[in-house]
Amino acid sequence: MIGVINFGLGNLGSIVNAFERIDCRIEIFQNPTKILKYDHLILPGVGSFKVGMNNLIKQNWDKAIYKYVNSGRPLLGICLGMQLIFELGEEDGINKGLGLIKGKVSKIKIKNNEKLPHVGWNTLSFVKKHFILRNLKEHVDYYFVHSYKCIPNNKENLIAYSNYGGKIAACVSNNKNVFGTQFHPEKSPPNGFIILKNFSEWDGKC
């Protein structure tokens, strides 16, 4: 069973609909004490890093997420959810994140006629192989909505990137059981649905 964390900032309906379309059992839950009930966990998110992290802490999700990750089970962070797995976010001041991947989240520096937020379809370039990217062709478009980008300290955490104001981390991993997508796979069929299906079958090992 896949669990989707409801901490007040997630695009939950589209995530559930996407998994149901690929015949995966999924459930939204809002009680952190139930976190180990699930085989796979999704940390969604739309909005501000500061508000998102504050919500996680106030609702005791942070400790529950650490417990889940330490169990070795797979976690997928989507959009803001990917940003929150980093150490620091620079939106609305400097704020601590979950720190599952070392690095920071900084505002995109746009060029030429580019605008913020970065909204729309953009192409992925793969940096390294990962189970979650299996059966996918490179240079395929996925749907992005964000103004901040993740900057891993260690290049080994970068799985795929896109270009908007320079390189943007599009997929990251802690090289264990945590994976993140800056884009919305649930809004990027058919290839985004392949990513979700791969995640549902991933054992959390690299």
C-alpha cells in the first residue's frame, strides 16, 4: 500500500487519480503515527518551503518521516516535497529542511525571456541510471511548476536535470531509499505514470 502524507500543502487528488489509473493501491493519511503501515510513502507539496516545513514540524511529520526512512522503505518527494528533503531552503528567509539530502534550495536565476515561476513542459536529461527511470526514453517532457531549485552538495545525488535559467535538478536521490522529482509525474502522462509505476515496484535499494 502506498501512503500519501496530507500535511495541508499537497496536490493530493491528482496523485491518487494517477496511481489508481496504473492499478496501484494508495491512501491519503494525516496521522503520523500510522506511517509504518505503508510500504511506499509519498511526500507531496505545492507552495512555500517555509510553510511546508512549519506544517511538517507542527504536525509531527518530521520525526515520523525520519523513522520511515530509517526503516529502509521507499520515499518519493514530489515538487515541494522534493525540496523539503534538502537541508536548507532560502524561500522567505533561511529555513531548515528535513536534511535527507545535503544541499540547499535557492531561487532560480532566469535568463533572457524566461519568467518565474517556471511553469510548463520541460525536457529531462539523465545523469545516471536509477530503477525509477527504467523503461523511459531520455529527452522527454514533464510538467514543472516552481520558482526554486534544489542544489545538491554531492553530484552523486543528481539523477536527472532540466534546463531553465541553467541546469535544474529534476530528479535526485540519497542513493538509498529516498527519491525526488521537481516536476509532477502525476501530471505528466504517459511517462510520468511510468515513473509512478516504477516507484510502486521499487524496493528502496540502488
